[in-house]
Amino acid sequence: MEFCKPIIGKEERQFDVLHLAEYRGEQTKRLHNASVFSIIRTCLPVRIKICPMLYDFDANELIFIGPQYEVELAEANAADGYLLWFTADFYERSKADTEILHSGLFFGNYPFLSMRECRSDLVFKRLIVERLKECAADCGVDMMIAHHCFESLLLDGYQKMLTLNTSTSSVETPSIQLFNRFSILLHKHYREYTSVQYYADRLHLSPRKLTELCLSVTGKSAKCVISTVVTQQALRYIQHTDLSISQISYEMGFSDESNFRNFFKRQTGNNPLSFRQI
């Protein structure tokens, strides 16, 4: 596995750690477009918008947020803490990694999972933040160190998820619960099914109701949500594998290469081969 391969551009990696004060504007948009898994560690109380709602978090919390949610800070300049992010390509090295990554920790019936962090700010900085920064800055460093840093945090969160005793109650509105069910189905079946009708039937909704649900939670139609997930997965194949465009179109479930090329160009403005060369 190539840990240091870029996600979108040459300067971007498959994981990083940022101070919360640095997380704003274009950085926010870029990370969300890259479809990353996020872990926030607060040092002081902070207000965070996890699309589409605002939540208040106390100091010394770990917050696990899946790639289906856009994250914004209400007052980024005054925020104290860290945002750690990584891609599935970086983290998944075993069946256990995959099970944790696609569990309720990131795809549960709530927009996030949060828990109290027992380590002091200084200890967390030395054991996690500084090690991740060193790995992100130098590809010569053993990337297993970075993997272990994330793994220790994910195992803490996974254990907490199993107890169902989160330290901050999420607002589990029926619409968010239902959207999460849609998101999980979509990530499982996007290769075989891309019609709104299929997912509406699985959720016992009409296509119109599913679109209304997606608009209320994400501001996007159900068709747009489906297209976004398919595009993100296609980008991962193009950027992180040596498969031909024809092979990728087959892996993505397209009937032929021209259909895949047309879809990709509509979504990104580039044809797949040009995007890979960029």
C-alpha cells in the first residue's frame, strides 16, 4: 500500500493532522471533497457544524465523523484542538480495519460519536499529534507509526460505540437516522445500483420522499448524493491504482467504458485519463 500517494493534488496526502484554527475555507472544502474520515480532539469547548446542525462540545473530547458529513467550525480562529483525517485507502490493511472503519463508529444512527479523552492535552500532542506530523512530513518514516496512531484512537471509539455510552448525546432525529441508513446502503451497493428507485424501495420510501430527505440533511438531491459517491470511488481507483480506464469502468459497474467516461466528465469536467495525468 502506498501511504504517501496524493488524494487530489501533489501536495495532499492520505492523512494529516491540523490545528483547528487552521481548518477553514478552502481547507474545509478540499477535505470534504476528498471523502475523508475525521477525528476531532478538542482542547477547549468548541461549536461544530456537522451538516446540517450545530453541536457544542466540551474540552477533552474525541469526535468521530464519517465521510458523508461536511464539517465546519463556528469560530475557527478561536478553536483550540486538532482535526486528524485519513482516507480508507490509507487505513484499510486488514479485514479488522475494514470492519471498524465501516461500522457504526462512522456510519451509525447519529451524525457523530463522541467520548471523553482521558489523556492530557500535552500527552495527546506528544503521542499522537507530533508523531502524525512527522509521518505526514516525511515519507521515509515508517507509515505503520501513523497507522498505529489512528488505530489506537479508532479502537477507543469502537469500544465506546459497543457500550453505547457516548459522553455527548447526538440529536438522533428520524431524518438523520434514515439518511444514515441510505448512506450505508449506498456505499455497499453503488456498483450494482445507482437508481433512486432502488434505494427508495429498500428504505420503504417513494423516490420523491428520499429526495426530500437528502435535501433536508445534505442540501443535495438523492441522485446527486448517489453520483457524488460513485465519483469519489472512481477517483480513488484512478488515483491509487494502476488499473486501465477500461478496467476501472468494469470495477465501478458501468456497462462499457464510454458510459464511464461520459459520467466522469459530467461530474468532474475532465475525462478519466486526463485526470490521472494531472
